[in-house]
Amino acid sequence: WKDRRMWPTVVPILGVTFCAASQAFFWVNFRLPFGAVFAALGLLIGEWINRYVNFWGWTYFPISLVFPSALIVPAIWL
């Protein structure tokens, strides 16, 4: 899944999937309307930790796809 051709498809799909699942969980169990934002922030913090520590997992994603404006704004809309 780290192939360069997969970047435009993996990040939006994972961003929507994790954000929607956490939004549904937080809304059903706690009636909190910001579960998607927590999930997007978690994904971004994990990405930045990986870049800082030089782990190999997420560090090859282009910064334009994992910049906060690419994940936080859709999470707020969700």
C-alpha cells in the first residue's frame, strides 16, 4: 500500500473510514459531535511522530496529503 500510485487513494479512503467510524462511535455512545476531528488529529499526530522519529510506516506519504487542511476540514464537515 506504500506504492506511489496508491497515495491519492489510500489517504482519503482511510481518512473518511476512520473519521466516520469514530464519529459514529462517539455520537452513539457519548453524544459528542467531534469524534471525526479526534480521529483526524490522531492520524495527523501519528504521521508527524513517524516523520520525527523516522519510522518507515507513514513517512513516505507526500506532505500535501497529510497536511492538517487535507484531513481536519473534511472531518469537521463530517
